[in-house]
Amino acid sequence: MDDQKLKDYFKFDEEDLQANQQGELSERQKNDILNRKKNGLLNHALAAIGISADTNTSKETVRKAEGRINIVTVRMGVKMPKTIHEVQIGEKTFLVDESIANVMMQGDEYILYYIGGSDPSSAAGGLIRMELSIPMTNIMSAELISKAN
């Protein structure tokens, strides 16, 4: 798969990837996270009741998950069914949108660099997703290691 497709989908560049490989966020990623926190729904809701949300990005840790990916479609709900898409890598699960199949190939081996927990309810991932109308991942960058046989 084309590296540029990964960069476009997850919105990172070579500088971001290099920082993530070192376990750090790039300056651009720190600014993006800070802006999301400042402009996010959670921050506005807290401000309305007089509480200031934590906008410190130094607490964010870049982690990595490595291995073969499994792209899964999950149908949830009965009365109001909803379909979500996940990328599973090892024991980690990340929410993605349906276009992921145009970017990553089932069974290929990747390294995914992410912040917070990979659980959709994690603080960092949840904050990022909560501000968008579609499910979003807390993956900061990714790289293809090998293609499936």
C-alpha cells in the first residue's frame, strides 16, 4: 500500500512519523491536540459550569502497536442499528471509518503509533472522537512493515 495513502488518511507527515518513532509527538501534533482540547465539546461543556479542562499535551504518551491488522465491521444496536469499523492489531482495537479498506490491507503488518489507550473509551481517544461527527482514531501515524502472503 502507498505510504502517501497512510499519511493522507491519518493526517501525518514524515516529521510526525519520525517523532512518533522516537516515542514523541511532533510540534504540529501537539498543536493539533491542544486545539482539539481547547475547541472540543467537552471543554465547552466544562467551561459552562466553571471548570477548566486540562489542555496540557506533555502528558500524552506515544505508544505503538505492531503486527498484522484485522479490519472488522461491527453492527451494534437493535432499534437504531449502527455500523462501526475497527482495526485490530494484537490485543489493541482502534475505531476507523469505512474507507480504511482503501488504505490498509487485511493481514498486512503495520506499526501504528497512537496516543492514550486504544480502547474507544480512553480519555485521549475519546476526546478526539467526541469532537467529530464520525468515529475517529487516536492513531497519530502508521507504517507498513510487510505485506501478507
